[in-house]
Amino acid sequence: MLNNAISLFPSVSVLFCAFLSAAIPWAISRINRSLHQAGDPSWKKDGRSISRSEDAPIGETSVDHSSK
């Protein structure tokens, strides 16, 4: 019974690769965040986050400037 349960678990290499598939992107995002905090100019650090929409041309953002 115990042998059947143990045989259902994935191998060590599969578990290690699964760990790496989460750890590598997490580490890259942490490094990217720290590089941005250290290297972004002051005008980009004002706390506002404007994301570019997928269909906006380069240089335009998803902020609506129209007055209604």
C-alpha cells in the first residue's frame, strides 16, 4: 500500500525543475525591481503608474485625456 502511494509522487528531478520554474522568474522580477528602484530617474519615481495598453501606438498610454 505504501509502495503504491510512493510510486505516485514525481521524481526528484521533476520536483527540482518545478521549483526552478517558479524560482527563476521570481528572482528575475526581484532583480528587475531593485534595478528600477536604483536606476530610474526621479520623474519616473513619482508614484504614478501608467501602463501602456496593448493597442496604443508607441509613445501613447492608456490614460484617457478627453473631457466629458
